[in-house]
Amino acid sequence: MREILPTLSRWYEAGTPFGLATVVSVSRSAPRGPGAAMAVGPGDEVVGSVSGGCVEGAVFEAAKEVVQSGEPRLETFGYSDEDAFSVGLTCGGEITLLVRPVSPATDPAFADVAASVRDHRPVTVATVTDGPAPRGAVLAVWPDRVSGTLGSEGLDAAVTADARGELALGATGRRHYGAHGERREDDVTVFLHSFAPPPRMLVFGAIDFAAAVARIGGFLGYRVTVCDARPVFATPKRFPDAVEVVVDWPHRYLAATAVDARTVICVLTHDPKFDVPLLEVALRTPASYIGVMGSRRTHSDRVARLKESGIDDVALARLRAPVGLDLGARTPEEVAVSIAAEIVALRWGGSGAPLSGTTGAVHPHEG
């Protein structure tokens, strides 16, 4: 939903109610994951998507109806052998959506949530989807405060604790509770939609490959930093797609900056005086991906130097080197695609093999 928030904020600030449909659960080969959203606003303007086109027509009508009735509702769409190309998911999956009206009267915290997402401040939106608690009730949870209620003090307390835990992981999904927040009951279903700040991509080495990697990193939703010790090369003009360009020794910058389990590190310097100290620091971080450019011979020399500095085989196994998937890439842009493909495959547990040669589920979020 992050990408459609500017439009939703404009409607909200104008006091115009709109219908918001959010994917709250999926199964099998559903095209969009939990949190995907579509909204219908004034003049039947539509933004967003919940299925890549399969069921948008039906969702459009449902969103208009909830604005008229003021009553949120759940809608489930699945594959139909008899009418596969009508209202159904031709890919064979099933999605459940919460469709609810949004306005200053129904969701007083919406503007604050939208501002937090815009400013990269973490927030989780908890919404009741089913059960005795009011469907569509919203509780917005920040690390240090909350706004709204789900209908009971006990439920609010339990959901707040879980929402903050999910926010730390950047996770989105459903939780089940008793009517007053009891952990071992499942009377109430609550959808927790976490808006964590964008993950970081740290690109070391101000070369032409870095410019292409920064561009595709931004496209994938990363907050990209390019770092190099050489001021003549590390300039914003050369890297317009990076959020920031830092002139510093790579290992010194990495040791002083924030790295979490969603951070990806791309080392493109392939120069031992930069690489070895940098990788010593990188391998002590929780970064999810550490990709290193260079030939196999260069990497063998790099590994030997790292072992001499005390890095063990378990840590060295984290290195993705040579960086990227084997796509036969030649140009900086093609190499950037191969690096991005490896990052995505590692994130979702993909094999990197052609889908035409595999069997089973296609989408990584399938149940």
C-alpha cells in the first residue's frame, strides 16, 4: 500500500471517503501478497492493485458499496474451473480482502500513519477482520505510542505487543485472539500491516557497475548508499539514484552505520586494500546479503587474506562471490540485474533456475 498512500492522503485531507481493499491472506499461487491494496476514490478513480487484474472489477464494485453502506466486509476470491476468466484467480490461488470505508470519521489515525510511512518512521496498522470485535476497527501502533482501539483494553494490549514485535521484523500477517486479547483463543482475527522503513543497500566502490546497482536497488525498494574513499569518484552527480553518497574509507563507514538483518551489502571495489578490512567488518554484521565482485582468482586471494586475519570458514560461507547469478551478464546494467536476482532469490529461498524447468508453486508468498 505504500506506493498509493500519496493519493489516499490527498483524498483523506479533502474529507472525501474512499473504499480501501487490502489483501489480508493468500493461499497457493496468489499474485499479490498480504498488504497489497487497491482503493476507489472520488469520481471512481482507482489506484493500486490486489491481484494483477484478475478480480479488480469485482473489488471496484465492493469498494464503492462499502463507502455507501459504511460497513466493512471480507471478500474471498479463488479459482473457478467453470468460470476461470470471470471473477476468479486464473493462476489457481485464493485471496481474502478486507474492504472498508476510510475517512476522518472512520479512521482518525490515517493521516498520522501516512505521514509516518512518508517520513520512513516505523508504524504497524492493526485492523480487525473477523470476530466479535468491530470489523474494520483500527489500532495504529508506533514504537512509543498507539492511536485508536479494537474495542477492548485487553485486546488492544495484546495486539500492541505483537504489533511491535512484527514491526521489528518488518513482518505483515494475521494474528488470532480471544475477545479480550486471550492468546490461546481465536475468536478475533486481526491483520497486522507493518510499515518498517525501507531496507538499506550499501554499495561500496564508486564505479560504473555501482551506478547500475544503485539504480536497480532503488527500483526494488532499497534505500541506497554508495560509499568510496575517493572524492573525485564518489559524487552525487555520478550516482543520482542513491539516497546518499559517502566519501569515507569503506570499513570505517560500515563500522559506524546502522546495519540490520534486512540490509544488503554489495562490495564492488575488488581492491584488497579496501575489500579485506571492509569484509572483516561486514562479516560481523547481521546483513542478509554480502555480495563481492571479482574473479575467482581475486576471490581466492581475498579469502586467504581474510583467513589470515582470523575469519573462519563459517563466516566466509556468507560471502556471495563472485557476486550475482550466472546470466552471462556483460554490461553494468546486466550485472546489476544478476546481482538483484541473487538478492531476491536469497530473500525468498528461490533457486535461480528458469521457472519453465521447475514444478510446484510459483509465487514466494504462497501458503
